Amino acid sequence: MKSPFLKSLKTWRQILQAHKPLGWAQLSHQKTRLLVAVTGVAFSNILIFTQLGIRALLFDGVTLLPDNLKGDLFLVSAYAPTIDWGTFPIIHLYKANAVEGVASASPLYISTANWVNPEDLLPSNPSDEGSESGDGPPQITLFPNRVKVLALNPVAPVLDIPEVNQQLDQLNAPDVLLFDRLAQEKLGPVSGLFAETGEVITVMNNRRVRVVGLFSLGSNMFDNGHVVMSDWNYARRRGRDSLSRVNIASLTLDPGADLLTVQARLQAHLSKDVRVLTREEVAESEQNFQASLPNGKVLSFGAAMGFIVGIVIVYQVLYTDVSDHLPEYATLKAMGYSDRALLIVVLQEALILAVIGFIPGFITSYWVYGLLTQVTRIPLTMRADVAFQIFILTLVMCIVSGGIAMNKLRSADPADCFRG
Amino acid sequence: MAPIVSVENLTHAFGKGALRKSVLMNVELALYPGEVVILEGPSGSGKTTLLTLIGALRSVQQGSLKILGQELHGARKQQLMKTRNQIGFIFQAHNLLACLTSQENVSTSLKLHKHIPKREYRPRSEEILKAVGLGDHIDAYPKNLSGGQKQRVAIARALVSRPKLLLADEPTSSLDSKTGRNVVEIMQRLARDEGCAVLLVTHDNRILDIADRILHMEDGRIGS
């Protein structure tokens, strides 16, 4: 029983040996060098992953609001690159509501406000009392942070966040709002305080506000967090006129109405001051705006640098490998191996490095993403399509470096073998 | 009997213009199956150049050079490579691939012959390694072999695909006299058994007696 097993083992070994790629033999022979090479590839992977991750933080973050809006079509000002900046007269919303195929239209008002960390207002805080009675200006401890205010009509809910929609009736009281529990920490431990006492009172734009509920939306690179309030409270703070100009209007279509037909009809009916966009178009326009700013360009550049660093590392490894084995390769050429056969060996090495370098690179990047999410409180997920793109990039990177290293191989002159 | 190598009126020079220096002048040579020929001479006499020309590693400039019936004067790169497939080479440095075992190093030579099935690689290389006395070192890496053992692996590599022509450049120079002797005797025996012609360049007086013919080369000309 033992001997046929051994025999089959031997046959398998023979088959493996006969098919063992020379590239793998070269790489695996020198374990330290292999480790260095794999670390190099992994390092450049981590660089690319991190840069693209930060880029995603920026670009996915700006679509946070559009992604959480109700409705099928959206009206935005034609004169502003981002919905945060542009407003349009509310008359366009009423006009749009009258267009055939539109079931309802609801406005969303967006602005920013100064938010005071409620902890700074607690009477038990000694530094707080000190600053009020002392010489230093009280603004130092009461330094406010910016928060993004989303104001809506409670009877025409415009946000697609169930938690917000369940608490709409609470928004009718004066000076109340809902607070984003995923907001940045510097806005204060609002959700913790709320859970403890059921109510948090603080100051926003020099006026007292009461937090009556929480919801989850998240922050991005520009907004520390969001608060939701009613349009009535919004007008109380910013004047009645503030309701006459809308940042974005969400339109819900009649059931069965064709999106593109209604979009074209709306655009034809409405003035050129507003644009009618689908959800994807709103997100795209926000991202295009980001891409046009230096931030987006810098991060794309960073990813490109990671790619180049990867090429240099892999090229170094392959070049040294080829140089060290030049006499051996020359011998193979003398024996009758073609240039192509040897180029394939170098390519094999490049591809093997790409594959085994990607694995630790991916795992470390996964961890880096977790760390970034923890540090920034901006959700960052490892997306399969990004990982796949980076894997392809790694393959390209290694093949390019292999291609450059091959030039060295051409200098292997078989006639040199005879000169000892 | 047709010669395996026939050289007629072969002339070769390096450099251009005023720096042009002739290394081979009107060389005539023929090698027949089963004979061992030693080529000796002082350095600079053109031995290595002749060897690289016969080994199809250089293009022929002038004269005629036929290997196994194939004229190499004016032959294309592809044809030179094909000719090299049929020649066994042994170099002064063993040039084994450090990352491969003895058996795998020998197999690199078999891989060039598409008609040899892969499952035969191991039995055939084992057989030839046993023939050169390395039956115990079939799966050893070159770094674990002595100089003589490495050179014997190189000989096994050159002979495993049964070439009709074996070219050896100072195969014994890095070996002690006993091992050197042993190595050339293996070459001689295997060459006779396979009916292959051996051309050996050497300075080593201790092995001259294994030759059927000794050619002396000086200033690019062959005497005897």
C-alpha cells in the first residue's frame, strides 16, 4: 500500500518539476530578496490604496446629501457649481409642481451655522466660569464650530432618512433641531448627553437651540456634521425672505411617469436659471466640482506617485535579479534559448511579484481604511471595484518594470561565456 | 563519412578601419563523428574566436563554415539559434543556474527539444547524472556541490540531449588534476558512445593524451 502511494508522489513531483516556471525558481531561491520585493510591491499598493481611499473620502463624502434625498428629479440653480452655494427663487418649484408627471415638489434649504459644543456651556466646567469673569475673551473657550443646517418643511419631507421622518412632528416647536450622531467629535458629545438627559441645549449662531432627536447621516471633509430643522424655525433665524430662495428641490413623479420625458418637459417649461437633474447627475455634478478643485487633483496625483514608486521598486528588484544572473542567462542563450524565452522568465517574475505582493498590500490597506475611518469619522469602505482596479494597476506596474528590466537581458551576450 | 564540422578558408577580424585586427586567417578544419580534438595555443591566438564561430555564437564574416550540413555564412539569427540547439557547450565557468537542482539544470537543455515529453525529463537527466557519477546529487543545489561536481553537472547538461557536436572551453581549468582528468574521461567516453565530435580548447598539458588529434593554433592559423 505504501509503495504505490510513494510512486504516485514521485510522479507528481516529476510533473511539477518539469513544469516549474524558471521565473518562480529564480524568485523563490533567494528568500530575503523575495521578501524585499514583495514588501516593495505591497508598500506601493498601500500608497495607492491610501491615496485613492482619501480621494474616495473626498468624493464619496460630497454625495452624502444627494444620496440621502427623497425624490426622482431635482431642481438646482444653474449658476452655482454645487448645491451648497446656489439658490433659486421658490417660484420655480411651484411651476415645476404644475408640470404634468410631477406628483409633488419639496424644498430643502441649506446653510451653515456656528455651533457651540454643549459641554462648554455646562456650569460645572470651571474653565468656563473662569473665562467669563477673567480677562481673556470668552470666545476662546466658546469657540464655535461650523455645522451644516438642513431645513425642510415637516409636511413635505425631503430627506430619505427614516429616523428623521419619524421625528418630524417634534420639529414644530420653536428653536429645536435634530442632530447627526455621526458628526465630528469636536461638535461635542451631543448623542451621549442626549441619551443621558433626553435633551441637549446649546447655542447656534448666537441663539439657543434644543436638540430633540438624533439621526445618522455622517460628515465629510467640508461639513463637520448636519442638523435638521423645520423651515419655520429656519425663517425665525434668518428672516422670512430666507424661505423664498431654495438650494435644492426634490420632485417626486407620478407613478408610471417616464423619468427622462418628465425631465425634458420640466427643462422646457422652466427658466434657464434652474437645471433639472436626476439623482446621479446631482452626485456627478458635486463630484465634478470637487475634481475641479486642487484637492481632488492633489490626491489623484498622490495615487499616481504610488504607482511610479511601485514601478521603480519592482524595476530595481528585477534589474538586480537580471544583472546577477547575467552569466546564467548568457549560458541559456548559448545553449539555444531564444531572447523571447528569457523575456518570458522576467515577465513571469514580474507577474508573480504582482500577485504575491498584492495580498499583504490589500490586507494592510484594509486595516489602514479602518484606521482612517476611526480617525476621520468619515465612512471609508474597501470597495471591490477599487481593489480590482488596483490589482490591475499592480499587474500593469510590474509588467512595465519587467519590460524596462528586459533591456538589460539583451546585453547578455552568449559569446561572453567563452571568456571565462 | 561526412564531417560534422567543416571549416574552409575562414577569416575573421575585429574592429574597423585602421584598428582592424585579423584574428583568424584562412582556417581549415574538419571534425568527424566520434573523434576528440584538442585545440591548443597561446592566448590571443584566436582559439576562442574559432570556438564561438563554430558554436554559432558569432556571424561568419568570410569563408565557409558548415555545422551538421548547415552553412552558417550568411545564416539568419533564427538559424544560428537552431544550430546552437544541436550543440553541447561546456564553459570554463560552469554557469549553472543557482536556483535549480542538478536535475533541473540538466533539464534546461531538454526543454529546448520540443519532441521530448516532459515526463522524460527526470529519468533522462537522472540517467546522465549517474553516468557522470553524480547519482547521489541529483536533487542537490549547485551551492552544495564541489567545483568538480558542478563541472560534471555542466557536462551532463551539455550531453543529455545527445548533441552531435560538443564544444568545451577550458573545462578543467578550475579543477585539480585528478578531478580534471576524471571529467575529460567522462566526456571522452560519452562522446564515443554517442558518436559525437568533441572540440576541446585547453592549456592543460595533463589531458592532451585523451585527444585523437591535437591542433596547434598560433596567430590565427592552425598548424599541427
